[in-house]
Amino acid sequence: MQLDLKSKTPAGLPLTVGVEEDHLVIRIGVDTLAFCFEIGEDNQPYDDKVSDYRREFKVIDRHKFAKGVADGLKIEREDGSTWLTDAIDKACVDAVESDMGVEEDGRIVTNEMLHPRTD
């Protein structure tokens, strides 16, 4: 599969991250996702027998593969965290360190702050 980096179709679009109205939106075209996986280092280990790199897996159903990746991003560990929440946590720290829409607070966190009453 070759990737057309100038693709006008959603399947070939690159990874994008942005804010749309009230949502943080992360998108990647299924063709791009499959291509990136296929050429990635984890999928091309060095093979001593041929003295070269060998691709282990080829994506044959990019939509099914993308669904599998999405499911994998949601797998929870014992504490409820996921690979995706880890990435978001790190990005939040970067936003704070870059002074992006935050200010110091210092209040003691109370149960009422975490779980406001709705009645």
C-alpha cells in the first residue's frame, strides 16, 4: 500500500489534533494508520538470516485494523487508565508548562469539588 500524502480522501489524511467547538478531536485516516503501522520499526524487525529488515504483518482490512487500534486504545488497566489517557495526561502537563489557558489555584480538593451536586 502506498500513501498519497496529498490525498483529498478522508482515508488518506494524516494525523491531526485540534479543537472543534467543545471537543478535542484526534483524527487519522485509515490508510494513513495502516501505512504507518506497516512501515513502523515495531513491524520491521531485523532478520539476521537475510541481513535485512523484514515486515512481519501486512494490513489487509484497514477498517477492521483501525477498529482494533481504537479498541486497543481503550483497554483499561487496573487503575482505569489506558494508553490514550497516559498520552492525554502528558499533553496536559505540557499545556500547563506552556502556560496554555491555566492559572495557579492552590485550593484544597474536596469531594464536593470532584462530585458537585446536581439537584
